[in-house]
Amino acid sequence: MASVSLESIKRKFNNVTAIEDITFNIPDGEFWVLVGPSGCGKSTILRTIAGLETATSGKLYIGDKLMNNVPARQRDVAMVFQNYALYPHMTVAENIAFGLRMRKVDPKVVQERVMTVARSLALEHLLERKPKQLSGGQQQRVALGRAIARQPQVFLLDEPLSNLDAQLRDDTRAELKELHLNLGITTVYVTHDQVEAMTLADQIVVLNRGRIQQIGEPQEIYAKPANRMVATFVGSPPMNILPAKYVAGGFDVDGQVLPVSGDMQGKLHLREGQGFDLGVRPESISINEPRRREGREGEFAELVVEVKVVEPLGRETLIRAVLPGSGVVVNVQAGADVRPRPGDRLVLDVDLSKLFV
Ligand code: ADP
């Protein structure tokens, strides 16, 4: 096992800069997730660590060894891709053993290692099958097993769950987490799925257009997004961004004034009349219920919206509404029993302590 350090890594393809000024240090044994929209440079970073891509400039260390000029084979990293690429003519056991056989490991050790890996991934009963006799989830576990069997210093996973259907994806995600807890191998995991990022990561690196936007623990990224890109990328449904204007005593949103406390005003440094974006998470908005607010009147502000789409999800209801004046979309996460109809006017309670300016 080893730490992974990137210092000002840059990669250009002809005149296109894929990643720039990428600097972070993953301590030994941690699980880090690179997240961001398609094309933001996640795979390029992973491939650079793997040695499948060469940095244009900057330094890459695994442990305390400079790796820039070390070939992929000698880096002692294992990479798993979304298309698991198993050898179709080999059995599961042979697939798991392949990397070890290539390294001329003692056959007895190989045999033991295969069994240990198969046990930890619940593949024991499948060892004699060929890949095409397996489900997608089982194939993905074999791909992971093949990587684990080598006992690499670093695990690199590139969207390993994206080809699985929803249920299997949840199960495999939980298995991955457990596996990491058991093995403690330093892991870099790429995904565009922010649920995977939130649930798996010790630290999340949010990327956009080849640059790091924020590095932090999942809860920190969620509660204190560094900028608008992070705020709208993390969270599902995403944070609402409402155009607002600062007026005496509050925020004017769509002609409706949300009062803000003197305390909050003091921290904002806004000029009266100044326009800005107000961020509010869907779960910080509720349907107006005067009884619940009794005694807490100052903590909420009312906002009137018009309902467009209602999506019952079992445990909760997602409501897509708009501000009547400007048509700006407001997503609301409401209780399962709340069922407004499209066209209804709803009065919302916005939790004033949960606003982002
Ligand atoms: P992500 O994994 O976040 O989707 P990538 O790392 O694959 O993003 O790509 C980042 C940027 O680099 C994109 O603009 C992509 O088009 C570009 N890029 C990646 N690989 C190459 C390549 N081999 N040649 C030219 N451009 C590339």
C-alpha cells in the first residue's frame, strides 16, 4: 500500500488542455473519489496515475517514489474499468489468477490467493464458470477480484458500476465499501455519479473543465460548497439557484421578499439593490404548514410557486415548480403524503438558516 501524490499535474492533447494544476495527496489506505461532469478530466487523471497517460508537466509520486517515467507495468497499481474486459475463454478462477500467473507466482500461492479473493467477493461457487455464464454484477466482481488478487499498492477504478442496473449497483457499491474497509488499499475512484461519491469517499475531489474545484469530506462538500459549480453538482435533486436582489430587510426573489436576520445581513457584504444568486437545497424547502412553524416564525420565509410536475417516489415526493414571475425552476423535496396537482399554487417555507449566497 502507498500514498498517491500529484503535484501540479498537467496534460495537454495537442492544443487541448485536458487537466491543469492538479495537486492532491492521498494518504496511504484512503478511498478518494474524483467526481465531475463528463469531459472534466477524471479519466485523464486516473490514467496518468496508472501510467497509461504521460503528464505534460508536474510530478506524480506513489509512496515516495517519483513515477513520471516508470512504465505502467512497474507501478504496482491495478485498474478496473466499466467494461470489465474479462478473458472470455478463461474460467472465473483463471481470470482471477491471470495477473499472478503472468508474474510467475508460485502456483500454490496463486491457488490460495484465488480462494481468498473468491471468498471475499462471494464468487466461490462460480469459479469454474466462463464470463458469459455470469450476470453483469458477477462479471464486475470477477474484474475486481482479478485486481485484488494482485494485491496492488493502489487501486484505480474508472466508473466500475456504471454498466450495472440500479439494484445491483447499490449492492455492489456497498460491497466495494466493505471490501475497502477490509483490505485498506489506497483507492482512486472515478465517477460522474454523486451518490457514489458521497457514499464511498473519504475525500471527494470535484473537478470541472480540467481543474479542481474543491477537495473535502462528503459532508463538507455538501454543506459548504466552494462555488456554484460544486453546489449544483453535488446533491440530488441539485441545489436550486434563484436570482435574487438585496433589498432593505431581505432578499427579493421574483418580487417576493424573504426577510433575513440582522445577524445574517451583517455577514453578507451586499449593497442594497445588488443582484446575486441565492442557493437553496430542495430539502430546505417545505410545504407551508403554519402549525409546524408556531414559535419559530423568524426561521422561515414564505415563497409562492406554481406546480409543474409531481413525482411520487414512495418515501418522498419531488415537486418541480416555477416562480410565477420569472419561470425559474424550484425543486422541492416533500413528504410522501403531499400530492399537489400541476397548476396549483403552493406556499413554501424556506428555511432561512439554510440559504447559500
Ligand atoms: P472525463 O473522464 O471526466 O469524462 P476525460 O479525462 O476523458 O474526462 O477527458 C478530459 C478532456 O480531455 C476532454 O475534453 C477530452 O476530450 C480530452 N481528451 C481525453 N483524452 C484525449 C485524447 N487521447 N486525445 C485528445 N483529447 C483527449
